[in-house]
Amino acid sequence: MDKDKLTGLTGADTVLVHLDLRPAAIIRDLDLLRPVYGQTAACGYFGRDLPVTWERTDRVETLRRTVGAPDGERAA
């Protein structure tokens, strides 16, 4: 399957095509085995400049293109 040529999928289908949701893949993709939790547990991480991988947005444009949303706008 050529993921770059898919268009018009629903949001759920898009997630299933582009994101590997198996537990080991989530741990790998978000680099969850790094020891950053002590820093995030102490007074939270909101407003702090900590390298938290679960806030990355590196896949947003790919997901938008697949559901047919224009770049920089939310899908309906």
C-alpha cells in the first residue's frame, strides 16, 4: 500500500494506516523508555521547556493530506 497516495479516508482510517498502535511501537515511536518522568512529575511540565515526545506534531501534515484537509486547517 502506498501511504502517500491515499486520500479521502476518515480520521480513524487515517490513524490506522499511518500510526502503529501496538504497545511496543508506541513505546518506540514516543521514546517512552527515556528517564524524563522525574522531571515531568516534579511540578508538572506545562510551561516548561522539557523534551516530551508525546507532544510532537511531526505527523500532522501527513494525516491532514490523507483526510483531504488543506494544509494548516482542521478537517471537518
